[in-house]
Amino acid sequence: MNTLKAEFAAQVRAILKQIRENKALQGVVFISAKADNFIAGADINMIDHCQSAQEAETLARQGQQLMAEIQALPVPVIAAIHGACLGGGLEMALACHRRICTDDVKTVLGLPEVQLGLLPGSGGTQRLPRLVGVSTALDMILTGKQLRARQALKAGLVDDVVPQTILLEAAVELAKKERLAQRTLPVRERILAGAAGARVVISPGA
């Protein structure tokens, strides 16, 4: 099962640096090699190991920075989701420019950590309402409600739902379309120009 761990941060940051420096790159697709999950969330043990509020805040800031770096990448970034996309996994998908998921019964999206008394601390509380609206976002954030693929599509959380067999192909095609759109307006400017993007910037909150 894929989970986010603090020790992965340096590796991810190094990969993001390579992506930024690769001028020939046309797009990025995040997809899991696991059979039944995208990212099932952050490793809860990370929270248990925090000895103080300051350590917990540092951990949250680290997550926020990584998500901000993903969102700021200069090429289209697509989350190709199959299986559980929960907690930190959903926050990572939210940081991507577009999301596509499979129509499999295993595919669910949500923020279940709130049921453990944990706040989605990597920008999810700000990015989610910009996609699905305040009402749906509050329902998910306050209750831990999870959405199936078609529900996520209807809510605006994902851009398309496809069979698992063509997930990667569909994600690559979506990245190509986004790249073509960049010729008239870059990804960052299109995000900021959206009705939701005109609201509060991500950095001040979780």
C-alpha cells in the first residue's frame, strides 16, 4: 500500500527539481504501480512520533511545501488515480493540475483522517473547495465522506472517469491537451484566472 512518509520528502523534492530543469519535458503523470491504491494517505506513525506541537507544525509545513512545488511545476501535471486516493494522497492529487480516475469500485477519494481528529494539513482544505465548492468540501472535510469515481466526476473533483485498462493512456492524452492549451495561456495563469483561483492564496492556511 502506498503511503506518504516524511523520509520521502527529500527524494520527491529532488525529482521535482529534475522535472523543473528538464526543458524537453512536456508533462507529468503521477500513477501508482500498486494494484489497488493510488496513495492511501500519510503514514499515521509520523504523527505519533511527533514529540511537540512544533514538530507537528514542521511536518505539516513540509507537506505544504511539497504540494506547492507540485502545483507550481511549469508543465501539465496529471494525477492518474486507481484505487484509494485518501488523505495526503488526495491532497497530492489536488495539487496536480488535472485528475483522472478509474471507474473501478476500489477507487474512492476522501479525507478520512478527520475521523481521527487530524486536519488535512497539506493544502487540502483550501484546494478542495476551489474544485467542488464550499458545501461539498465542508461535507468531506468535516465528516470524512468519501466519493466514488462517478460522484467525484459529478462534483468536479476529477476531470474524467475511464476504465483501468486505459488510465495511463487517457492521462497522457489529457497532459497533451493541457500542453497545447499552454501555448495560449500557461498552466499557472489559467489556474489563477479561474473563479476559484481568484480567492485566498494557498500558503497562509492548510
